[in-house]
Amino acid sequence: MAEKKRRAIVKIKPKKYAVGDIVKVSFMVQHPMETGMAKDKETGKIKPAHYIEDITFSFEGEPFTKMKVWESISADPFFSVQYKIEKAGKITVDFTDNLGEKNTKSKKVKPKKAKTENA
């Protein structure tokens, strides 16, 4: 299936972080997440299943978290993972649904200089 652009957001918290910090990487996407069990109120027919199946969080092309998702997740899902900042670069979230839609959303990683300990 052709790529359909879905509204998605990738956030890194806290907003200010340094090399060596562990941050929370959050991902939210507008997606219907239909289970294939609900009826359309207007037609009375069962709505076909349409849900995200796979999500991959990567840094500079190297996956650091992979998720297998099922249809029981709510519409417009939200996911978050922790990640240790090693250097500047880009975090990318790739996701595919059961109908073959593939999407990507990225966020630049711009850490401050590493923290130094005082002797």
C-alpha cells in the first residue's frame, strides 16, 4: 500500500539534556486503531480491522526499541521509551499498520556538552 501521511509527534523530555542523560522519547500518532469488531453506526456493518502492527525506535538508523502492537490499543495511541543520549543525531520512529501503511517521524537529538564531575 502507498504511504499515507499520518499526523505524528516525537518528543524528547526533558527538553534540555546532556550526553549521558537518560531521556523519555514519546511518540503519538493519529490512527483509528480499529479492531475489526465494532459496527459502523450508520451502515450497521462491521468496520474492517485497521491498526498499527510494528513500531521501531532508531537512533541514526540503529534500532534501540521494537514493538509489536495489536488491535486492542486505543485510537491515536501514545508510546514512550527511555533512551540514553550518547551523541547528537536523529531519533526516528517507523511504524507500519496491518493494511501496509508505512510512516516515519523523526526528531533531532541536540545534547548539551557532557556533565563533568568536580574533584
